[in-house]
Amino acid sequence: LWIAAVLFVLANSTIFGVMLAVCFSGIILLEQLFLPKKSKALKIPLSRLALALSIVAFGVILGYLQIRPEPDNSFPALYVTHYDSVRTQYAFSRLIHAYFAIPNFRDLHFWNENFFVPDERKYLMGITPFIYLLWILSFLRYRLMLLLYTGGSLLLIVFFYYTGFIWSRYAGHLFLLLLACCWLVYYAKEKPYKFNMLNRFSLLTDKLRQPLFYAVLVVSLIGGVLAYIKDLQFPFSTSEQAAKFIKDNKLDQYEIIGSVDYIVSPLATQLNKKILYAERKEHGSFIIYDQKRTNIWSFAEVQSTIEQMHREGQKQVILVKSTPIMQTFNTGESVPWEAATLTPQLFMTRLTTIPSGIVEDEQYYIYSIKDSIPPTQ
């Protein structure tokens, strides 16, 4: 029953956990249904098996219900409804991200990038089906592991294709599935083939598994060590620096408005203070993707919120933006905003700019907006 409990927890982690829990529980069921009478493997009593599978099924249903998008969900998922060759390349390239996890250190912002796939748009799918086939062949003599690896990997790849969730952090589930298969194969029963040629071929490909897995581990170790060194050299996120600037200058006593919300949201944790998100026009800490949240396409939308706050009595507001605000003159020239009149009642000054760390989009432009114009020099 402890395995059922583990799968229950797994199913309540992410949507990938739901899929993997279904795969693992399915293999357990097949193993018990087709277990030979003379087998020395543990035969689980039918009542215990039913109870264990019920626990897993409840976990899967509960996990799905928690993850299932609400009717008013506004998260930008790009579901595909037709065949897309580019999306296919992206989906299969996850095998490279999973098995050869060396970040692209050609660039400081290597987060979610891979050294072997520097440009996803130019990636040619070629080698990935071959890698997939090699692993399939390495499990030929272990039918259940062959089914688990082939079906589970294909399920994940199809999910990547359908949803467009192709970031490297998701590809790690392919590696976890491979790791589980290479571990469980030592407890699985080896089954030869009746056809002599196929049997010899399966014996040959069975020898591939160990060196292939060692290669994956070595490459992952190299990638992990290099990423750790980079993480020591550069901050992963500069949200802590932005929060420190706000605290050191005692700006956290004022109302803080932020945009874009999912980039500014780490500051809510660092400051232990809710931020007024321009996208929702209400205070919050984490991001709620519903129909109330709208994308901000121009600074004018943020400005209208600031003006409303001023009318409600806010004498000073701190604005945190993920992109610089540009000041446009009558000549059409645009320059980054430094200090100028925003409206007849408001004056806006750029206080500082916090450049991004390893995560490229987490850069912060911090402005102070007051209701009085400073005296001229």
C-alpha cells in the first residue's frame, strides 16, 4: 500500500505527476494480471490490489480536479488542433533537454535553454527518434518496462505537442521516467523471444542500456555542475536585489503597483507585502489567471490606475515595471524616462534599474510618483 500512497502524492503534484501515476499503476496492474502461476514474484491478494488501485485512482481524480482549468481560465496555453511540423520538432527535442541536460552557457540567460539546441526554430528532429528507438530496443527483453518506457514517453511527448509546454523544466519528467525504468528493470523478469534471430538481437540491444544510462548521468552531472557554478557567479533572479533597494530606501511604506504581474510577483514574497497588480487592478501576491486579469498593452493603462490611486489620497506611489517607460517628445523621439511631469498633478522619477540575472525577463525598473513637482534648479 505504500506504493499506492506514493503514487497518490505523485498524482497531486503536477499534471505530469498525474500521467506518470497512471503509467506506473497501469504497469502494476498488468504485472499482477499476467503473473505466471509458477512465478516467484510477489502475488498481491486481489483485495489489496483493488484497494491500492482505488487509492491511486482517487489520487489521479483528485489531482486532475485540482489542475483542471476553470471555465474563466486565462493562462496563455497554445493548444494545437491540427498537425504542426514545427510543434512536432519542439516536442521531440524535449528528449535532448531531458537526456543531455547541459544548459546553453553561450548566453548568461541559459534558463530553459539547452546547449545542443541553441535555437529551437532551427532544430532538426533527426537524432531524437533515433535516441528514442535505442532506448526502446534496450528494453526489448523486459516487456513491461518496454511498455512503460515507450507508452509513458510517448504520452509526455504528445502532451508537449498538444499544449506547447515545452520548457526545459518540464522535460525533466522524461528523465524521471527513464530513471524509473532503468531501476525497475532489475526487478523485472527477463523474457526471451521464440524467434532465434529476434532473441539474439534483443540480447545485443540489452547491452546498450547500461552504457547509455551512464552517458545520460555523466552529461547531466556536467550540466548540473556547470549550472551550479554559473548560479554562484550570477543571481538566478534579481528580485531579491529589487526588494533590498525598496527596503533600504524605505519605499515599502508606500503603495506599490507592479506590471507585468508574473515578473513582479516575486517582490510580494521578498517584501512580505501585497502588490497592486495593474493587470487585475487589485492587490495580490501570487497570480490568478482568470478573466479578471487582462494584459497591459500600453503604459496609459497603468497610468489610469495610478491617477485613480492619487484621487483616492495616495500622495506617493512606487511603480515597478518589467520594461522601461519611454518618454516621447513632439518630434517623435523617444528616450527612457528619467524625471518629468507625468500629468499636471503627478511627477515621475526613475529611481533605479535592476538588471536581470539568469532569468532574462526578471528585470526591474523602479519609479517614484509624487503629487508635487520638485522645484526647478
